[in-house]
Amino acid sequence: MAKRTKSRSRVRRERDKPPFPDHYNAIKSSELGSEHPVDVLINQIPGVAPRRRKLLKATNVWQSRSGDKKAFIAHEDARLEFSILRERLNFNAGFEHGLLAGRGQLAQLRMNVPCLEINQRSAGFRTR
């Protein structure tokens, strides 16, 4: 009997699946309407809005200078999709790190013994 192989789409889904849950999409707030709570928080940080306006202005200039409008839009769509994927993965990785750190601190409190510390200095995290 012939051995069944995985379909290409299934292999691609497995390959593209992040190593942790999608915490970004799990956080929803009906009070804020269509905006994600994390996006609302980030948009309130000083300096974000001026940089966003500067980027939109530069994008409009490049689009007007581009000879092939469809290629420009396809490029921008691909760039935006990549940027969104990276942002969500960064958020999810940070969320997972926070969960693990919290669980370690809870275990330390419960057992009243020091936790095994991962080299947090090299990972860029501070301890108190």
C-alpha cells in the first residue's frame, strides 16, 4: 500500500505556525470598537503619530514617482503584511516570556526557594 504524503498546504501551515499561541488575536475589547487594545496603547505614545504622518507622506511621494502603480501597491502590500506578521510574533513572544517569568516567580513564592534563572542579561531583560 502506498504511503500517504502530506499535502503542500498542510506542510506550509505546519512550517509557518509560530511556536506559541496567538495572544495578540486572543485579546479583544468590544469597548474600543474595531481597534485592537495594543494598537490603541501604542498610538498614544508620543512620537508615533508624527512618524506615521512622515511615513504616509514619503509613501505618497514614492507612489507618485513610481511608473508602475500596480507593482508599487503590490510591494507595499507585501511589506505591510511582513511588518504585521513580525509585530504580532514579537508581541506573542514577549507575552510568552512574561507568562514564563510569572510562572517562575509564582513557583519561587510557593516553594520559598530561588528559581533557576535563565541568563536574562543576555536576553535583554532585567530582574528586580
